[in-house]
Amino acid sequence: MASFAVSGARLGVVRAGGGGGGGPAVRSGGVDLPSVLFRRKDSFSRGIVSCAGASGKVLVPGGGSDDLLSSAEPDMETQEQPEESQLRDDNKVKLVEEEEETPAVAEASIEVGVEDKLESSEVIQDIEETVTDGVTKEAEEPTVEEKPRLIPPPGDGQRIYQIDPMLEGFRNHLDYRYSEYKRMRAAIDQHEGGLDAFSRGYEKLGFIRSAEGITYREWAPGAQSAALVGDFNNWNPNADTMTRNEYGVWEIFLPNNADGSPAIPHGSRVKIRMDTPSGVKDSIPAWIKFAVQAPGEIPYNGIYYDPPEEEKYVFQHPQPKRPKSLRIYESHIGMSSPEPKINTYANFRDEVLPRIKKLGYNAVQIMAIQEHSYYASFGYHVTNFFAPSSRFGTPEDLKSLIDKAHELGLLVLMDIVHSHASNNTLDGLNGFDGTDTHYFHGGPRGHHWMWDSRLFNYGSWEVLRYLLSNARWWLEEYKFDGFRFDGVTSMMYTHHGLQVAFTGNYGEYFGFATDVDAVVYLMLVNDLIHGLYPEAVAIGEDVSGMPTFCIPVEDGGVGFDYRLHMAVPDKWIELLKQSDEYWKMGDIVHTLTNRRWSEKCVTYAESHDQALVGDKTIAFWLMDKDMYDFMALDRPSTPRIDRGIALHKMIRLVTMGLGGEGYLNFMGNEFGHPEWIDFPRGPQSLPNGSVLPGNNYSFDKCRRRFDLGDADYLRYRGMQEFDQAMQHLEEKYGFMTSEHQYISRKHEDKVIIYERGDLVFVFNFHWSNSYFDYRVGCLKPGKYKIVLDSDDGLFGGFSRLDHDAEYFTADWPHDNRPCSFSVYTPSRTAVVYALTED
């Protein structure tokens, strides 16, 4: 993710006193729950932990009596899988035994009624049943028949020691971590009716429409008074004051107008006005579903979004099944037009999605979906977590885009940001209720000094509800097919991975620098994703190499499907800073294959950060300014262009072929986009007093010139054709996920040879030496033919190979392979040979 500090449209930070700073992540007393009666019978009892402004009161699910609390047992049997009944029964017994030591956990926003207090058993209602709002019972929705969803109970978390015996030395930490996870699962089961019900926070908080009217609820324990204001009441703070229960949940019910229309019209502006310890402030509701920025204004406005039925988008196409291998086209909607403007969901749907399909990718990963006030943050400084960015269109437009992708057979992955939040105080969560510790850690621990943003307190009960519900919202409401979780390294360590060089020593991963609360949250969210949406994909951006990262939660792992293989682009940058004459083939192979056994990786040759102004893409490293003058086919090339185009193709293919079980490309990089991304921006004042000049808010470089890749008179076309051929080769042969992989040669004659499936890859990185009668070892005997040749004229090469040639193996062992065949391998060329049956 982008690691530069962001300012620009930054608003003043409202800070309140207090707030616990750092401290070790591994604690003896359990998890902080800010509005909770925290009771333990062991020697680590903390007593009561209360939230700001809660007047010393604490939340008790179902009413607050000890009798109610002790009677709320988790119904684990309804969640058991038959084929694992014995194992799950054993776990159930263990959980019941551990409940004597489990804290009485609060539930801040289910118990919201003025008269009707919900029992914890009421939480586990069918999906079509709605919540009593304390004034009237909301009308029942028609029952929608759907497949039963099941979040399995925790396993024993011990299989990780069989997978990786080196973890035995850190059993204390890992067993503690898993016990914290199981304790949270048990508490959620007991007091919320399970993870399924707990993750439906958007059905209880924010704006809830019923047949009788609109209920608005907000958890803001630090506020001393609150009122709902907006266009509907002429922003009169005295018109619709809210009432607060003893748990810090503010509520108001607005009955329908006399004609039956809602009290708040669809599309009108709304905010919550609160008197807080930091003063009176108007804030966008934390659970708002849409927010827009008025022309000429800096802050955003919350929008009451509830279109009439005839305007709501209805999905027409089923979600595709998860492919065996992921080929991801990473995209940013706003800069996806060749024109210097902010592009739209609709244009991306009609113009870019067919391009992605044609190129051969099977998934599109979309950045900057969650609303963010500063465009140049690349979407990573989120202000409104439940709202799709209004810059690109409406929520219905986004749904239409996703549905079209599904029609094309493309998965749609969301780049979700749960690692940090914008520090804006008027249109974000920062200081929402006037305190520093509402959703975030207080003090220095709650501020990311490099990213200029706030850091969530993952040990907070309501933060867990908010983030788990947020993940579910995007899967449920918008039909996303999974997530790429941003900044996971920052989440998992109290040092956030900053100025830390991970060497692979296990002591770096399991110690006091580990934020166990954050890791437990990641385990919970992966439980949620994989339990309720079995086909969904979860990718984690982790540079540290955390062991167990991609092992299922029930086995003791963190639960991701894939790790983003971030060491690979770093290695290519390192190599590109020197002449390729000095590249070591063994070093390249080691970096590409250095990943944990049985843990899947998504690999990529270059990151989107490298496309930003001030950095360099691979194409820029290789060809630099020559790209502007010598890419036309009707003009002579240069040695730098020839070298650059050849190595660009080879780097991408060897990365895809050896780097992992998934592959990612940032849009435009497939054809070597010649310009970096420069967001529209004005002058920026730095903390040291210096000023960075802006670009006069220009959109000229905030776009993707797809026309260059399509132009048959430019050399970019050949690079794009090669990327397309590479994707279709993987689609046909599935080499990224083949069980058979063998590297037979990584020789300093600059040759790398390896097998994946029935394919043999031969790379000659030498700048001048072409080798005749070069012996290539292989496993399977038979006839081989060329199926991909980077030197093909179609790809901007020199056509030095005969594609009609056939290569027959001989019983001649070579490079520890039982068979071999002889080839001609031109300089700076990658060739893939396939075993044929004809």
C-alpha cells in the first residue's frame, strides 16, 4: 500500500486527554472490551473496564442481571459438522469448562430498546426476522430461501505443530493466541448468538428502515447529548434529539409522514450533532451507507441512502466459483480511463471489464472502494467504511459493475482497509464521540506516524462488531467475491513492521511485539468469510512472513487463503538498480521460491506503489525516457528499448511461473505503461515547514493510456500481447497450481530451467550469448513443442525460433532428470515447451 503521509484536504484533529499508550500485546488479563463487565475468577482479575462517558455503567447482554448472564450458554451443537462430531464434541466440552474463566462480555447495540430489552436468545433469529426498535415492531420481510450457512466451532488449534515442527518452541505464545481466539468465539456465541448474528451490526446500528418509519442508532458513549440533523429538518438541532441508554447507544425513531413516505427522503444529507468532551461537532454517522462531497467543499456529507424498490439494482448473474489459480488484474476505478478525468463505475463496467476478460485474467481486484476524503491516498485513508466511493457513481452503479464481472466469469475482489483509518474528525471515525479512544487505541499507540492515520483497538468489543460487520456488508450487499486485506503487517505487530528487518527468526513473530488482539481479529474475520461464504477468497498483505498465516484457523493458523508475496517486487527493484550482467540466477530463483510449504502465495513483479510519481515501474527502470521517443514501430529502436522489452517479458513470466499459486498485475503494467500516476494535488506543507509543490490539481497523469497498448503501430502492443498469451497459457495448462514443480537448472551461464506440470520453462537471461544444442532435462519422455516464445515477432521479439519445430526426448539423463532434449535458446529469451500427444 502507499506508505507516504497524506495531507491535502486534512481536517484538524480533535484530541481528548487520556488513552492508554503502548504496552505489550501479549497480556495476562484478556481482551479489552470498552463497555464490558470484565469478570474473571483467576488471579488476573481486572474488575470493571468502562467506556468514556458511560457513567460507570457497563453492558450486560439481555438486561444486566447476573442471572441472565449465567444462563446464556452458547449453543455449540447447532454449529457442529457431522463428519467431525467427535472432535467438535471434545472441543465443546473444553469450551464449557473454560467458560468459568470467560469474561461477561457486553453487547452495546443490540440492547437498544427503551422498553423492550432483547434477551440474548432473541439475537439468534432467522435472517428474515427484524429487530424490535423499542417503539414498534418492524414489519417482517418476505422470507428468502437460501442455503444454510455455518461457521464451524473452533478446532483444537494443534495441527500447526505437525505442519511446522519449528513452532514447538513457541507453543506458549501460539497456544495463548488460540485460547484468546476461542475465548472470544465463546463469548460471541454466548452473548451475541454467534458470529453470524454478531456480524450483522448494520441491521441494528445506523439507519434501519421499517414499515412504520426509520430508526437511527449510534454507539457514542463519550457524547453528552446527540441530535439527528439534516435536510429533512432544516438542520435544526432541537427538532430530533436522541435518547441514550445506559450503554452509550443513542437512538431516535422517526415515524413515516402522514402520506406514508419516509421522514428522511432518499438522497438527502444527514449528520449527527453531538456535544462531546471536545466540543460540539457534526459527524457523518459511523455506519453511513453513502457519503458525498459537495462541489467546492472539503468535508463530506452523509447521505440517507434508501432508493425506492424500482431503482434498486437486482443482481442477475451468479457469483463464479473460485478458480484453482488466481490471475488478478488490480484496478483503480477513478484512473481507469484514457482521458484525464475521474472515471465511473459504469465506464469501467462497459470498457475495462471486457479488456480484463480478453487479457485472460480471472479476477479483478478493485482499490479505493471504501469512501476516502483524499483522492491521492490511493483509497487507503478511509473515512466511511460502509460507503462505496461516490467519486465513481452510486452504490447501484457499483452493483451493476460487479454483476457484469460475474457475467464475464470474473471474481471481484475488494482491497479492504481494516489496518487503519483516516484521522479526519468531521467525516471520519477519528474522535467520533469526542474521545481519543472510541474506535482506536489512545495515545501514541493509536496513531501511525508514517501513514498519518488512526489505528484500531482490535481488543474492543464494538470495534470487532464494526469491522466484522463491515467485511460481511461488502460480501452480502455488493456480492464481492473476497478481499485483499491491506496493511496486515501493520496490524499484527505493535511496531507495524516499520524500521524492522524480518530475518525469518521465529522469535520475531511470536513475542511481545505481536498484537495478539489484531491476530485474533484476523482469525475471526477469516472464520466469518470462509464459514458464511465458502467460495470467497481472503488474501493478506504481509511482508513479515508470519508463520501460520495461510493455515486454517481451526488448525491454529491465521486463516488466509493467500499471502501477497511482497519480497518479489522488492527483489526486482534491487536487481534493476544494477546491470543484468550481475544478476545471479540462483538468487532470483531463491527469492521466487522462498515461501512456506503448503501456504499459497499471490506473486507479482511490481506493486502499484511503483507506478506513483517519484517511483519507477519495471518498464521505467528498464527503458526510462527512451519510452517517449522510440516506441513507434516505424522508427528505429535503441539497445535500451530492445533490452527493456525483452527483460520486461522475461521478468513477468519467471515471476508468474515460479512465484506462487496466484499472480497479480496492476492495470497498465501489462504493456509497460510509460507514465507514472500523479494524483491531482495542490502544494503540500510538511511538518518540518517545507512545502512540496503540487501539480495544479491536474488529472493529466491520473489515468491509464490503454490506447497505447492497443495501438498496432507501437511497441507497447507487443508487450500487451505477451501478457495476454501468458495468462491464456496458464488458463490452459494450470501451471501455477500444478503439483509437479522441479527446478533443474539455475546456472551462471544465465540460464534457468524448471518444470511445472507438463511444461518446461527455459530462460536465457544472457545479454549476448545464444546457445545452440542446449541440453534441457525433463521428467516425462515424448515430443515437446513451443507453446510460448517471448522472442516471437508478435510480442516485439526477433523471431529467432521456428515454432513448427518438434523436440523429441532422449533417454539421456541431464541435470538430475531422467530424460532430456536439445534446444536453441536465444539471448534474453524465455521459451515454454509443452509435452504433446500428437
